[in-house]
Amino acid sequence: MQVIASNPRPDSLAESKDCVVRALSLAFNKPYLDVHAICAKVGRRKHQGMRTPAIDAAIGMLTGNMADGLQQTTKYHRVHTDKHPRLTFAQFAAKYPKGRFVVVMRGHALALIDGVYHDMYSAAVGARCRVCAFYEVNSTSTADEA
């Protein structure tokens, strides 16, 4: 399992508990400050994390899909792992070697891009950590940035 230290947050911005913002920025290939503003619009406060409904709303804004039933959008989908075996981070990376994902564990989120985890601290996530939920970002969501 490969983890690369990636921090899209500008050094000038004093922020903490922004792992979801960083993961969304990396997975959607959008500037950190744009994603930070979107997360603030959906209720994220400075130095606070985000819960699933707020993540859903942020992804809805990032994809331009604000309709009811965000899970049905063609641009991304969310799968809670209560319907699937709880994979470890290493198993998840092996199962999904291609694509862009926001992967959520208890209390933390990070991006998985083409089989490589991107996180602010490369040693923060171990191979045996369990995936609680994940969002797959389809290529159409990031195409305008390419």
C-alpha cells in the first residue's frame, strides 16, 4: 500500500481538521480554496470536521447535482460499507487500482488516486485501518480541470 504525503492547503491558511476538504480537493482535482468555500457553504466550520450529510452536499455542489437523491447521480456514488465487508485500506487499494476515490475511516478521510493514497501525513494511515465508507469520483467530475 503506497501513501504519498499530499497537502493542497496553502501554507498561509491556518486550518485544522480539514481532511475531508483536502481529500475532496485532490479527488476532484479542484483548488483547495474553492473546495474549502463549498464546504463552508454546506455548514463546515473552521477547525471542524464534516459528517456524511455535509460531505454529500459538498459533493453535490462539486458535481453540480443538487437534486434529491444524490446517490443516483451519474457523476459519483457513495457506498457505505455496512453493505460490504469492511475492507482494510490495503485491501481497498488492491480492489480498486484505478480511479479516484474519497475514502473515509473513523475520524479521517483521504484520497485514493489510481491505487495510491494521498494524505497530509504519509504515516497517519496504516494498511490495516478499516474503510467505513467511500465515494467514487467519475472522470466526468474532474474532466473540466484536465
